[in-house]
Amino acid sequence: MSLHRNCAGVTRRDCLKLGLEGIVAGGLVGALRSQALAASNVEPGSGRRPAQAKACILIWMDGGPSHYETFDPKPDAPVEIRGQYHPIATKLPGVHYSQRMERLAGIADRTTVIRSICHNQGNHGAGNHYMMTGSPPRIPVGCGAFVSFHPSMGSVASRECSSPPGLPPYFSLPSMTRSGGPSFLGAEHAPFVVGGDPNRADFQIRDVAIPRGLANDRFLQRRELRQLVDRMQRIEEEAAADPVRAGDEFYQQGYQLVTSTDAQRAFDIHQESDAVRERYGRNGFGQRALLARRLVEAGVPFITINDGGWDHHTNLFSAYDKRMPAWDNTLATLIEDLDERGLLDSTLVIALGEFGRTPQINKDGGRDHWSNAMSVLFAGGGTPRGQVIGATDPRGYAAVERVLSPENFVSTVYAKLGMDLTKHYYTQEGRPTLLVSDPSPIPELMG
């Protein structure tokens, strides 16, 4: 698996090694436990709104993609601002994308682009937290920081949304984003992380297959041995405080998932035809998008694809020349495929990073961090099609029309999933905190 490093020197592998809050319990049993708790977290008579979406696929472009080279080109700006690419027409009259977005330009009538989200957190750690949670960091946060002052959208969905029996409600592929954890919601709402490269012939999801080297009968024997140990007489006080026994129910559900033919089929990307796999792209990002579609079909409510490598301080255009054709094709294919299967209206697809990039191309041929302007793509989940919302100034320095915040963005995701935006949570210290501080979804996205 390729490693994508940002300017803070943090790789996907680093994220897995850091032991972030909740990720240790982010395996199958912890994820299954979250389903049981979700049912008890709905307040009687709460202000839940009708859900427009049953699922969300969040494509996190870690590092911060350039709005100039994606959805907000500035052809009339000086060359040092507009860059090397020219604009191309989309399916929407008068709307242009950058030239490397050919496939998405061709389906612009099925999507909505927001060009005017902005904030004041211009480094990776803080920007990631703000856009992932809708909550700005409480203290100054360094560029390379992994912080969790507030639960991520995926963890909130894990708590508030249901999934079929035995299926974790929140997946993250191939790693957890730096602020993608549960914070005070607890480890049971951490994502179920699916590492590895789905493009490999030997790919399988951890914890969802019988371990190699164990024949099925041997696996069953080990389970029976565990049951014998569990039946041993224990002192009542010890048993009451035994966290292992408390988790027995979730181990049973995990066993059912591992041995279920239907579950195995849902997770087995190799069941897809060669034509479908080629259509998505035979690369890590393409096959993760295909796996995300399969998880939606299986009933999972929230899937994050942590797509690193968007921090282009140097050689931006050569990097985009190499990366964008396949990336653009995959995202367009995901939207088309969901639409063709009748799933797009109930599945929200979002693509964004933590911020945009600077107007001035620097001396190394790249663009630096810029939180005054960014573009976000929405599709599906009841989102009206064929829109461009907001605008930046003629040189792309700042959002100037329909200026929106991370709180507006996160509120929109929660509203579409049918959540009560006025709901209070309580931290581990018993302090009340709002689900989102400004519960104001973006009306143009709500339909």
C-alpha cells in the first residue's frame, strides 16, 4: 500500500501506530457494541427530522485539495494565480471545472458543488478537526496534531444511526482520519478500520474471515473451548465486574458475522465482475470506492475513505497530471453506479479536504494552505442536482457569496441522516455539549 505524507510528515501508517483514543477498540467487537448502545441514545420526543439519506460515503481528501485545480478555476486571473490548467465546460450552462475534472464535469447535472465554505484554521490538525466535527479546536493545534475534542461525523452516525445486526455502523478505509474518532462518545463508536489494498488478489477484511491456517472445524473447536472456559464457575462479584463477560454478546455477534454466508458475500469485493472493477479503476482508491458501495448495499450508514496525498506544496501540476484522471474517473463512476442501482437518492456522497490552497503559486510550483476558500462536492441523499452554491472572488482569495461555515456543512450531513440538531451530549465529566454549535443546515442542499 502506498503511503501519502503531508507537510507535517504524517503518513497513514503513522495514524495506525499512534494509539489514538478509541482506535484500539475500533475492531469488530467494539463496533458491534456501538449498535447496541445506539438504540438507547434516542431521546423520547426528540426533534429528529425525517432522514433524506440512509447512508453517507465521505471521501476525505487529506492534505487539502486545490479549489483552483478542481471545481473553482479562475481563467481571468494572472497566470501566477490561475495556474497551468484551463477551464472546461460542464453539463451545467455557464459552469466550468478545471481541465482534470473531465468525468465529473460530464455528470455535473447529478451533483452540487459548494464553492464558499471557509474557516480560520489554516493547518492540517485544526482544519481536519473543524471539518470532521463541525467544532473548532478549543486550544491552538499544531499542523501535525491528531486531536479529538469533539466526536467525528462518523462516530456520531455510529451512535445515532442503526445498521443491520452484526454489521458495524461506521467504517474507515484504509485508516482512520486524524480527527475521525469518537472523543467522549467512547471507543465503541470508533470506526471499524479496513486496512490493506482491495486491489490485491488476497485482500480480505480483518476480523470478518476465519484466520488463515484454521480450518473451519478447528475454528469451531476454538469457539467451543472458549465457551467451556466461560462456563467455569466464577465468584459472583468478580463476574459482575468482568469486562470480558460483558462483551460476550458482541463476540457472539462477531462470530455470527464471520460464519455468515451473506455477510461474507457482502464484504467479498472479488464477487464483482472484472468489468465493474475496471470501471472503478484497478487501484487502491478505485477499489475502496467500490467496497464502499458494497457496504452501503449491506446497510452500513457511514463510510469514510481516507484518501491521503493532497498536500501539494511542490510540483502540484505534475502531481495532478498523474493522479487526477484516475481519481476523477473513480468518483464519477461511484456516483453513476449508485444512480444506476437506485441507491443515489438514499446515499449521500461527499468529497472534500480540510481547506483549499493559496492563490499564489509558490516558488516550488505548488500551493500552500488556505482556509479562506474551498470547494466541496455533494451528490445524492436527497440533494437537489445540478447546482453550484456560493462563489469566491475573481482571483479565488476568499468566499464572497453565500459564505458558509464548517458548522453549516456538518449540520447538513446530520440533518440528511435524520438527526436532531438540537440534541445535547454529555462529556465524560458530565458537561453538556451540543451536537453542533450552529445547527443550521444549508437550505439549498436539503431539497
